[in-house]
Amino acid sequence: MQDSRRYQTASEVLDSIRAQLREKSSDDMTLLLKIFAGLKSLDTNRMSPRDAARWLIQEQTKKEARFEEFVTQMGFNKGFWQGFLFGFAICACLALAMRYS
């Protein structure tokens, strides 16, 4: 029996999941799908901005943070060198234009 109602709060979803986990289940996949349906129903609710922000916060691992920092630095370096070369090309064009004018 699948619970199709929409939950109003995260605590209702967790209570439902706890109740489902206490039940004996012959098929674990069915239980996982029911739990997923409960979490999905919470996701489609209209939440207050505060609840939505708390729901979406995920702690970043150290590995993810290092990777993000590395990619950010790579992007900065690439942009820096592209800007430098573009600026150099503009200066060269302006110098040639002033020389031949």
C-alpha cells in the first residue's frame, strides 16, 4: 500500500520512514521505493524558505572542497592568461595604428 498523500513537514516523512523500517518486509526493493516516494513527496511540497534552505544544505567533504578550489584556481589562471594575451594584442594593435597614422 503506497502512501500518496503529501507530507506537510520533514518530521512526518521521517516518522513514516521509521514506521516502514519497523515493519517486516519480504521485498527490500519495494520498501526502498516506498521510502523514495515519501522523500519525493516532501520535495514537491511548498516549503518555507527557511525549511527549504535547511533541507538543501549538504556538508561538503574535504575532497570536494579541494577539487572545487583547484578548479576555481585553474579557471582564474586561464582567465588571467587569456586577458593578458588579449590586452597585449590590443596594445600591439594600438601601437601599430599610432605608428602608421
